Amino acid sequence: MARKGGLVAGAACTMDPDQPLLSPAYVGWDGGTLVEIRPPRSGDLDADGVHDRHDALVLPGFVNVHHHVTSAGLTGVEPEAQPGLGAAPPEARRRFVAAIDQDRSRALAALGFLELARAGVTTTTDSQAAWKGDRRVDGAIEAAASSGLRVHFSAAFLDRTELIPPQQQHTPDGAVQELDRLRNLFAGDRLEIEGEPLSLPRATDDLVRALHGARHRRAAMHLTYSRAFERWADETLGRRAVEHLDHLGVLDAGWLFAHPVHLDANELRLLGQAGAGTAYCPVSNLHMGLEIPDLRPLRAAGLTLGLGLDHPNGNHDVLQNAKVATIAQRSAAGDPDAWTALDSLEALTVGGAAALGLEGRVGRLAVGYAADVVVLAGLLPPVLTVGRIAERVVMAGAREHVSDVVAEGRWLVRDGAVVGSDEDAIRRDAVAAQDALLAAAAR
Ligand SMILES: [Zn+2]
């Protein structure tokens, strides 16, 4: 069925340098692609599938570049765990995590994807650990496939830690076979599947090389998020993390690195030369007491930058995440001009798309781009400039303002209501999964 439709909006903030702002605006799509971005004409609203949002603001759909969607469905019920470097988890948490199976993983992830859509996200990553001998990853991917979102899924492999029981860790060859199985079953136009060596403290060099060799486009990995990680690299590898990847011969543009927190000048230079993407996760990082990186030298080095929710986070509000990015950068720099709201809005749209290697198709309202559209109601500033719109969206916006979400021409949210999936059933199934996991943890 042809997916033809459009919106007449009070303003469009396009993130397209050729035409950054239209007020008012008509945004039209056909077959999943944007075909018209222009001032409205009389008669636009008479066409089939064209909706009147004359008091609202339209933006490109948001891009979330780092997340653990299943884990996010556990907020508030998960037994305590500290971010570590590979030590065995406490017993209750071990039982809790071990009890995640295909059905529970699907139920929890379905809630996470639903909440992402409600927050205006049309493109997201999801990273979930692959356990040998069970199908928890299949459940998360099934939820991704039916979510309506564009998903870059990372099957995360660990072979240098006790976070996963040793008998349930894949060998490097086994990890590549498992990745092939998942791709054969699930990969498609809107669902990419990559293998992720979780992080250097949790993946051997052989596993890093194997998954680098098996990547299709851009594989994810957690970089140096803490001082403890930094010390671990120094003591165990004898060099910094990015220098170690360079030493292994795997440093290239085929990476999306989460947590560019502790990077020295040489690492920034190496990453910039490689053309790697980065995912900054301000709320989650602050939640765990991690330091605030200065993102300006990172951008100056030529790295692409997106924003990620990550876990723990507490919710899926990517606008709140962008606000925290903005104020954290200003605070760390001691300078209110160090980071603008527009810097964060770029990271949430076109920057995130570039970090995922989706530039030219995702992150802008421009002809030929994917028809990924988010409408925010109640946020139009009295003076329309791109900077003021960004300030209003990032500093005053929240997911409550998201009234409509369109992903490649398909409505996910319309007039504040979820379209095409049963929200009540998804919430009920997620709560049942949470209850079952808590019961397993208490056993
Ligand atoms: Zn993560």
C-alpha cells in the first residue's frame, strides 16, 4: 500500500542547511520518502492523508544512538548492580539476569520500543548480550522487528568476564556463527544486526578481531567510560583503549563507540582519522557518577556525535537527555556559551544519523530523506529562528509534547495515541515479565 501523506505545521525545523526553517510549513511524503518540504498552499489540507498541525512544530524523527532496550524495561525493579569491569554479579542479580528468556526479553523490549516511539524516536540502537544456549536475543530482536522503528541491533558478546556464566559465553568463532544465525533470521531494510564486542575489559582480542571482521557496516562497542576502565587498560593492555584497537588493526570507520568519556588527545586524533561515530549518554553517565567529557575537542577532531539513553536511565525521554547534555556541557566548561541547544538538537537528529552511518537518508527534513517525522505541540516560540526553536525544544521540551510520530511514512503515534500496536497489552506483558524476574531473583 502506498504510504502517502503529509502535514501542515506552524513551523518546520528541518536541520537542512539549504532550508533550515519554514514557518508555516508543508511536509509531504510518499512511499516512505519525503517528497515535498515547502510553504503550504491552499488545498493542501483537502488531500487524503494530510493532517492539520498548524499550531505545532515539525522536526526530523529523533535518533537514539546507544541503548539497552530490554534493560530499560527493568527500571525500578532490577536488583542493585554497580557498573564494574567484569567481576561476578551479586547472587540476586545473577538469578534475575539468568531468568531473562526469549519471551521475557521480547515483552520488556516491546515496552522499551513503544516508549521510544512515544518520545519521538524513529531510529534507535539496541545492544543486548547474547548468551550461548538461549534465545533471549531473539526475543529482543522480535520486538525490534515489530516496533515500527528503524533499529540498529547489536548482539553483544562477552568472553572475558563472569557477568555471563562461562558455559554460556560464545567463543570468537561461535559468536560469528551466532551473528550469522541472527542475520539470516531477522535482518532487513529497517533492522540491521551487528556483533558487538561489549568492551575491552569484557572481550578478548580474538573476539574483537572476529566481530570486526564480521561487521556489515558499523559495529558498536563501549569505550573508556570510567577512571577504573582507564586504569584497567593501562595495567592490563599497557596502553589506552583506542590505541589498543589501533594496535589490533581494527580501528576504522566501522565503529559506533559508546561513552567517549576518557579519551586523550592521541585517542581523539586516532578516532578522528578513522572516522568513527560516538554516542554520548549524559543522563546514564551522570546517573552512574561518571565524569562529564568535553565534547568540543571531540567534534573538532572530526568525530560524529549522537546522543544515547543507555541504561540505567529511568525513562526514554530523549528531549530530557538532550537538555542534560546541554547543561552538563555548560557546567563542565564553566561557560554558558560552550554548548548550545542547537548543538544538542543536531546530535539528536543529523549527528546521530551520521554516527550510525545513515547520513543522507536520516536526520533531516529534506526531499529524498526517509519520511521520519516528529511533531511537538505547545512549543512554538514567539520569535522564530532556528536557535530559538532549538532552545525551546531542548530546554522546555519533553515527551509529553510529542503529538505525532511518523517512521518511513507509517504513523506510530497520531494525536497523542499509539497507532498500530496494542499499548495496554504491551504494558501488561512487560509487567508480567518483571514480576517473573523478581520472583526468580528472590528464590
Ligand atoms: Zn551501554
